[in-house]
Amino acid sequence: MSASNLEREAALKIALAARILPGITVSQLLEVLFSRLDGEINEETLKTVTVTDLKTSFASVDGEEDGEDIGIGLEEMKEAVRILWGESTDEESIKMETFEGPQEGSIRVAVASNSEEQLNGHFGSCIRYLIYQMSGTELKLIDARSALAADFSDDKNLFRANLIADCDVGYFVSVGGPAAAKVIRAGVYIIKEIAGGEAREVLGRLQQVMAGSPPPWLAKIMGAKTEDRIRCESLKETSIEE
């Protein structure tokens, strides 16, 4: 059985659980699950995985027969098992909102996030993208898109770029050159915010610029129709003052 045959929800649980376990990739966790579970891997069979299963399997991989000193804490394994069981995937509650203002003149922004409404993710590794619709006077969180399925894609960066291709701007703590090229080809203007921060605070600064005298790149986006959305022609770190 290959990763591509997994049910979507099961695959997302496995991808998120792997992120909890230091030094463990999705492929390594899959190997453990394949060896420990009989038959198909799905949401029901994942509920039979135990902490002992993980401890024993990872110890075997590392050559530690007693299961100690494998570099993964007990609490981390417990949390990974809770995720596999479906008991814990994202504990914070994020409420979606409705953008009530006119679409004309507003922009859609993707924010790389790993927790709550925080800008704290790298483009290529964040758990999800928070999607905001905003104008000079209104800012609404309209969607939260899991990026975990990218771990099972042949081209992870392209998968992620397509996930936010309907957005005008992308805020990331970091994004590499090859990945940035795919984001730009998807029509998304890149802004790196290395320090991260509260998403609404970061976007609030952009909103002030929108309401005042936006720079040429932002004015073009605000005035462009969806089919004519601006595409950046060069790779560079940008700021809203440019």
C-alpha cells in the first residue's frame, strides 16, 4: 500500500503527527504504521496505534533495543498518538467570517501559520494558510486551508502554490527561491515577514497602506480584475513600503 492510496483524513493525521515527532519524517512514520497495522491504514485502524507501538518501532530503527535514548520524548509520542486517534489536531478555535464589503478594491491574502491566527510559518513547511479578504476598512478571516496534504505530493511547493493561487498576496516568515518562483507564477505577490507576529496586526499595517497611498504594486492589485491579477516579474524580498 502506498501513501497515495491513503484516505485523505488519515493522510492528514499522519502528516500532522509526524511534525510532532522530532527527527521523524512522514515517510518514516508511514513505514512504522505499515509494519504495525494489519491491512489498510485508515481513520479506524489509526485508532489502534499505541505509544508502545511508536516507542518500540522507533527504537528498532535507531538500534536501541530498550527503547530509550531515541530522541523522542514520551509526551511527544503521546501527542502524536492523540492526533492519529483524531482526538487532537488543532485545539484552538478559529471562526470564519464573512467579508461584507464590495469585492472591488479588496484583496485576498494568504498567511503561513502553524497556530491560532499567527503569522509564524514558512511557505514550504507551515501547517496551514489563513486566508483573509481585506480592504482599507474591513479585514475578515474567510478560510483556513490545511497544507498537510502537500507532504504526499510529488511537487510539494507546486501543491502549496496552487493551494493559495486565488490569493493576491502571500505573507511568509520565509520562502526559498525555487518555491518563490512557483508562488509568483501562481500570481501571488510575496511579502516576507521574518519576525512573524499576530496575523491581524501584520495585516493591519498593510490595511493602513491600502487606505492611504498604496505603492504601485499594491495599487495595481487593488485595481486589477481577477483575470488580470498582477504577477511579479522578479524574485526579491519585499515590504509594503516598496
